[in-house]
Amino acid sequence: MTQHQEHPVSITSARTSHSDDLHKRQVRYLMSMGIRTVCFVLAIVTTGPVRWVLVAAAVFLPYVAVVLANATDRRRSPGPASFVSHDVPTIEAKPVDDEPKHDDP
């Protein structure tokens, strides 16, 4: 009988590839710029305080987008999980006597 774990076991502690990391950063940047464009368009068609909130969002979103785009993957993986089996008995050491045994009277 085979046992399947819920999550696959990681056999490496390597980070994601450079191209995958770059792609994720580009997607985050484009999403932020898309939201900024929507804020500009909505700022044109709305009035009142909502307009100024949208203008402020459109002004500050480029800064946030650049910070998010430059955030590289700096995670450190703990490495593969160790295999621990509770079914196998462990080897135990003999107890050590603190008093030396001397046969001298």
C-alpha cells in the first residue's frame, strides 16, 4: 500500500528561477499600473471627495508599483524536511557512572 502526502516533499532549498521571479514582478507592476489608469479615468468622471482620493491614488501608485516590482524573492527556504519515523526504535547510550570504580583499599 502506498501512502500519499497531502503536499509534495521539497527536495531542494533553491529559490524560484530568475525568469519566474521576473515574471511575477512584471505582473505585479502591470497590475498596479492598470489600477492607476482606472483611478485616472474614474477621477475624470467623478466629482467631490472621491475624485481627490482617486487622484491621490493615481499619484502614489507608481511609487508603490516600483517598490513592489523591485522586491525580489529573498526568502530562505529551510530545506527539505527531515524524515522521522516513530516506528523504528532508537539506540540509547549506557548510563555513565559519575564515581570512578577503584579496587584500591
